[in-house]
Amino acid sequence: MNSFRLPSWMWLIPLLSIWFALFLGNRPFASPDEGRYVEIPREMVASGDYITPRLNGVKYFEKPPLYYWLQAISIKAFGIQESAMRLWGVFFAMLGCMGTYFVGRRFFNPQAGIAAALILAASPLYYALSRLIILDMAITAFVSLSLWAFLVTIHTPPGRQRRLWAYAFYGCLSLGVLTKGLMALAIPGPVILIWALGTRRWKDLWPAYLPSGIFVFLAIAAPWHILAALENPDFIYKYFIVEHFMRYTTDVHMRTKPFWFFIPVLSLGLFPWISLLWSAVRQGFKTQNLDQRSIMIFLLVWIGWTFGFFSVSNSKLVPYILPCFPPLALILGNYWVKIALPSFTPQWRQGILTFVSLAATLGIAGIITLWLKPELIDHRPYLWFDFTAIISILFILSGVAIFCLYQKWIKVSLTTLPLAAVMLVAAVIHLMPDLQRPSIKPLAEVILSLKKPGDIVGCYKAYYQDLPVYLQQTITVVDVKGELEFGCEAEDCSRWMMNEAPFLDLWQGNKRFFLVARQGEIEALAKRVPAFTYTLLAENQGNVLITNQAN
């Protein structure tokens, strides 16, 4: 009698759900990104306008609205709670892992799919970004799913099923465009063309279901763009010219970094699995299966193009490199299930030695950094213990790996890698509340306890992205515009976006004004304007809450 076996996905989905959802609400919203990507959907829900995104009441066309719409669903279902607002990040992280699992199962074997999904989930950068309310996890999922769908399409015989996979490809592309704009096309398109050119597999691109596929794409991606352009004459210039072409080709957003910026990001973000990458790539090309070899080339083109595309850009942020992780995880997962075979002894030995070298390098670099730059953990001396513990664990795991290597305990030595990965993920969960920028939540809670109808709440010389979120209202912003500048020029926002002169008039008026600012800015203002008097209500990590009326 055959024993019953639970399909892998039936235990993998709940496992990943628990893994990614651990302690989601253990910290306030991080500023600026989490505050921004909660405030915009909050204003959509409050106003009922789901076409024109607004940030603190100001038009905001940096990104398309799909993620805002999803966050609006969470707000209506659960209200504004830290854990609930981070659920979509968990969903897209799981989606990326499950897509990688199914492709690994389809083209290699079930064990490779499981290993790839778990390696992706246990990569420190992938895990850390799954816990942030940002768009990069969502766009990574859509880009990955589109390329996975392409691979399945070209390996499916002509017919209805192949057509549906092709439509899935176009649908994921369109959802990516609705998430982060044209960047969703800048990776899959070139990857497919470079792969087809390099492998001489142009015939696999035909038929591409172009007429019907493009219809599917436009039916999903076009309506919002058309409506936004019709309602906002300034939309096309800001959205397409500034936020797409100028963002990539100039330093308009002041995010320039050196060309090699993503090398350490990728190395640290994929640690410890990156120790096996070179051996995994070499092994992948030794297969006699021509389809698997072609897929290996496809994955390397995907990684190489993504890495190069963002490296030459004038705008670089750590999350941009995230679309490299699913193909890297699949290469590593396929290798991991074979690594304990006797024929792989030289490879696993090299991988363990690489892991030990990298772990020791990270440990030494951490010690030197803490010694030379103690200001990195200024005002948080307890972080010395946390970082010392992490560094010590890395050294201990390195020692265990070397000892097992000497004893020729293959499988035991290999366990040091997942142990290191779990340790780093635990460190991510523990340290994120302390490493993110200070939240304004403690001061917002004081305001909520004192605020009455008619009172004004504002900030001075800095726009605190999480302040309107916790207050659930638009706030007055004094003498700073930043990313709100374009929206302020597009329409009259002077009632709540103002310079210092009208602010001082309001401050000396009859209405009570709660103001949040950096302590140094308030002290400088009081020296420069003797008539500016205030009562201090609270302070938190260099920020102060003051009012013009004590009672």
C-alpha cells in the first residue's frame, strides 16, 4: 500500500508564512519609506481619490499606484497597524519564493525547488526587505514571475496551456509596470533578447502571441496611466521624464554611488550562500541536459543584466539589486541538493573554505568598524553586545566548519551554512528596530493625547514621513519641501506648505500649534527670532515636540 505524502507546497507555504511574518509589529514605521507608503494609501482611503496619489495632500507621481491600492485594502480591513501594513511585503516575499520553487521543481527536481525557495527565504537582504513597506519586494516578485512564466512558456508544447503561460508573462509585466513603472520592462525584455541572441534560440520567441499578449498588457497597465494623465496635465513630464529617464541618467535624486556599490551589497545580502556560488555555476554547466544548460545561461544573463543595469545608473539604493536573488537562489538550490554526493567532495570543500574565509573577513571587518567608528551606534551602547555576539557566532561557526572539514564530516560541515543564515535572519529581526531611523511615534502619541479640534500640527525644517500616518491627518510643513516640491508647484498648497514668515504669524495667533522639529533647529530659531517663545512638551532621540500654548 502506497504511503500518503503531502505535496511540498502544502507545507512550504505555511512554513514561509510563519518565517516571514515573525514579529512584524515589533517596531514602529521606519522613516521615510514606510511612512510614505502608508500615508499615500491612507490619503487615498480618506479622500476616495485612487487615481492621483498624494503625500501630505501634495501630488506625488514618483511611483504608480498598485502598491498603494493594496495598502488601502489593508487599511480598510485592519486599520493602520504596523504588522498589518507589512503583510503585503510578506505576501510578495512568499510569492517570489514559491515561484522559484515551482520553476526549480519544473526544470530540475522537487528537492532543488525546495532548496532554492529556502535559500531565497534565508538570504539576509531578501528577508530584511520583506519586512519593509517598500515597492522593491513587489517588483522583484513580478519581474521574477514574468521571467519564470517565459521559461515555462517556451518549454510548453503549442496549445492552450502555452498560450495561458504567455498571457501570465504579459500579465506579470503589466502588474510590474503598475508597481514601479517602466523599470519592470527594463529587466525582462533585455534578458530575454540577450539570452535568445547568445544561445541562438530566436525560434523560441516565435510565436510570441504579440497581438493578444500586448492587449493583455495594455488592458491592465494602461487605464491608470491614461486617467492620471487626463486628470493631471503635469503627470507625463513628472512621471515619465523626471521619475524614469532623469532618475536613471542623472543625479536628480542625489543617490549617486560608485560603480562597485552593489558588489558588497550582493555579497553581504546573499551571505553565507554566496560561498557556494562559483562551484554552483561550474557544476551547472557540467550537466548533459541541454535544456538545463540553457536555463543556467538564462539565469546568468538575468543576474548579469540586472547587476550591470543598476550599476551604471546614477541612482543606486540597496533594494535595487533584489531581482538578482531569485535566479541566484535557483542556481544555489540546484547545487545544494547534489553537494553531499561523493563526486562533489572537491566542490563542497572549496565552498566550506570560502564560507570560513568570508565569515572571518566579516568578523574582522565588524571589529575594525566598531573600533574606528563608534559613532555608528552612538547613544545605543547596548548594540555593542549585539554586534559582538554576532561576530562571535560567525567565528564559532567558522571553527566548527574547519573542524568538520578536517574530520571529513561532510553533512555536518554543510549545516554551518544554514545555521549562519538563520543566525543572520534572527539578527535582522532583533536589530531592525534599533538600526532604522528614529521614529516620531512617541511624539505623535503625546500629540494625540493632548490635541483638540482646531489645533494645528506641523513640523519645521524637516518633513517627518510617519507623523501624518500616526496622526491620520495632513500636517503643516514649514520651510522644507524636498520630494514634495513638484506637487507644491503643480497646485496651491500654501495653506499647509509654507515658509517661515507665515508660520510665525500662525505661531503667534490664537490657535494652539504643536510643532515637531530637531532640537538644534528650534534653538537656532529662538536665538534668531526673540519673539519666538515655546513650551517643551516632549523630546525623543534629538527631536522635540513644542507648543505655543502651554494649556
